Amino acid sequence: MNDHEVPPPEALRAAMVDRLREMGAVRSDQVAMAIGTVPRHLFAPNESLTDAYTATSTLETKRDEQGVAVSTVSAAHIQAMMLEQAQVEPGMRVLEIGSGGYNAALLAELVGPSGEVTTVDIDPDVVDRARDCLRAAGYERVNAVLADAEEGVPAHAPYDRVIVTAGAWDIPPAWWDQLTGDGLMVVPLRMRGLTRNIVFARDGDRLVSREYELSTFVAMRGVGAPDERLLQLDGDDVKLRLDGNHPVDVERLRAALAQPRIEAWSGITAAGDGRFDGLNLWWALHLPEFAVIDAKKTAVERGVVAHAWPLGVPAVVGADSIAYLGLRGVTPDRSTCEYGVYGHGPNARTLIDRAIQLIRSWDGSSLDARFTAYPAGTPDDQLPAGLVLDKRHTRVVLSWPGPEGRAEEAGSTE
Ligand SMILES: C[S@@+](CC[C@H](N)C(=O)[O-])C[C@H]1O[C@@H](n2cnc3c(N)ncnc32)[C@H](O)[C@@H]1O
């Protein structure tokens, strides 16, 4: 084979599985088998074979009039991560919310001939495309349904697994109702602009998280569309994501961002391995004026913001000022980093002081948050201790069990 020849799909597939194992996205033989079997290129006919089999490439299948991606075949490493989280077994009935075809085919491999996979999408083009691709790849046994997933898919319920592949602002009652008593739900839940890919197990009338990963997904559309706004602070280069109808004066924030940057450092350090998502959640739930800055590299190069992170930078907004989280290496190899805060605007100092206090109150030793979801209307006195985030249908409680709580939990499962 010369340098320009592309290896056959089977070889590319095997190489992608190896890469996904190296990345830690594939951990089990079952998921490796599924990814090694399903011809991903048949679900991305407009992509080159190399792109179709690149572990980290998201394959866009549809954009809206503003050019925002509304449907994709997710990157293979995200799909692998979610399949591992979901622990799908032969014979199970699975509902996938958000269709691309490929992930449904992987699920069909995992549940085998005795199981059943239903995939639902709100977009007729996406469903038609998924059906065509599934047929071409030999997976016509998957049910591809056109509907707003807000109501789930009662016709094929109940489900042992509900796997949501669009950013969900809430957990509608139908998803709980259609989940079996010992079922698992994997959902990229958006909380004040942050997304956590949470595995929930059912526990009576509540859902309790087992584990979570960081992620980002195209947003849910239709009835369950996120109660979020995206404000441009510097054209398309710096955008602010805000939950709900928290009032902000965009013009004044734009003016603030154009003012010189000040900064303060907390003296609190953490391992620089990127696993500081607990602090982001801590900020998000303590600061009513929490927001997320989505910035492009060009904004950093132009000096508008100090940095840009792939999943956004936690921020706090005031009437005429804005502040956001910073991280600087304190060892030459950045294996240890210090948290700080950058600010712009006339009242930046006040925002920075509050944010620094919050960093200092964060117990960085208990990194793993626990999420418990209750139906809306559950009285406060029936909720566990923690920070409460109220959604339309759900009250989500965040708590950090810490080392003692975790030891207790481990003991109680024996
Ligand atoms: C990331 S894509 C799904 C990728 C797919 N699981 C795959 O094979 O990789 C997200 C999909 O969610 C769909 N979606 C958004 N809102 C929805 C809703 N309310 N009900 C059903 N589907 C929805 C979008 O149309 C889009 O196709």
C-alpha cells in the first residue's frame, strides 16, 4: 500500500477501537465489539473514510438557518463513553433520544437479537436519514420514530435504558415513567450553562446519580428546549450563556469587557489535570448571577479574554461588570495550578472578591458531586441536604458526600 492509499474500513475501524481504548473511552469488550462491528462510514456517507473513523470527530448532519449545528453523529469517543456509562446488556429494551443512526446501530449490537432499540428524533430529515443509513447497514430492526421526545415513546416502553443524546435542560416525567424500576438513564443535563453527562438510577420516585462525565451536546429542541440565552459580548468571538430570565444589560457588559482586565489569585491550588469541574458546579449553584463564557481562540489572541476553555469558562455577571475563573500553573509543568479570578468593569473588584471567597470555601478534596432528581413540587423538607436547582419538572439536588460519605455508601452496598 502506498502512502496515499486509505486502508479499508475494517482496518480503520479496528484502529479506531484501539485509539478509543487508549483514550479510556472504551473499557469493555462488549463496547469494543459493537464499535468494531458497525460500519460507521455508512452513517456518514458525505465524509471521507478517514474522518468517519477519527475517534474524536463529530460528523455534522444538519445546521439551522443561523448556521448552528442542530444534528450530528456524535464523536465516537463520546458515544463510547455513554455506552460504557449505560452498561447495556443483551436482551434489554433501550430508548435513544436524538437519532443519527450510528449510535442506535451500536445499541442494536449490544442488546442483540432478543433486545429492542428505539430511537426518536424531532426532525423528519434526521429520522429519514437515520432510517436510510440503518437500512443500508443492515439494522432495519431498530425502531426510528419521529416525535418530540418530551413524551418519550410510549409505544415501545418500558425501557431498561434511556440514553439521551441532546443537551437536556430538564428530565420530563415521561422519561421516568417509561423507565423500568431498576433501569438506568444517561442524560447530558444542562445546569446553568454547564453540562454533566449523568447516569441516574431509579430509586422509588427519585433518580440518584451513579457517576458523571463532562460533555457538551447540541441542545434539545421543541417543548423541552433549554431555558437559556446566548448573548454576544464581542461579536461571535465571546458569548455569554445564561440560564432563565436573569436580567442583564448586554450593552453595559459589552462595555465592561472592553475595559482593562484586573485579576486576583486565591492561594488555593489543585492538580492541573483538568478535573476541577466540582468547583464550576459549586460556583454555578452558589452564585445566582452565574453564567458561562464561550470564547474563541481569536478572542484570546486579541486580548479580549484571558483564556477560552472547550466547555466554557465559569463566570459571574453584575449590572455593569463581569468576572470569570482563572487557572495558572504554579509549577513549571503545570501539574499544580492556582485558581484565580479575572474581572472587567467598574464593579469588577466586588465580583472578584465574592468569587475568590467562594473558591476558598470550596472543599477541593471532594471532587465528585452527587445529583438527586425529584419531581417538581417535592417539598423542601423531603429533599436531602444540598444545593437545589429548580427546573420545570424536576428539582435537582447537588451534594458532595466527601470521603466519609463515600465510605458510608460503599459500606451500605455490601
Ligand atoms: C447529537 S444528535 C444525536 C446523535 C445520535 N445519537 C448519534 O447517532 O450520534 C442530537 C439530536 O437530538 C435531536 N433532538 C433535539 N431535540 C429533540 C427532541 N425534543 N426530541 C427528539 N429529538 C430531539 C436533534 O434533532 C438531533 O438530531
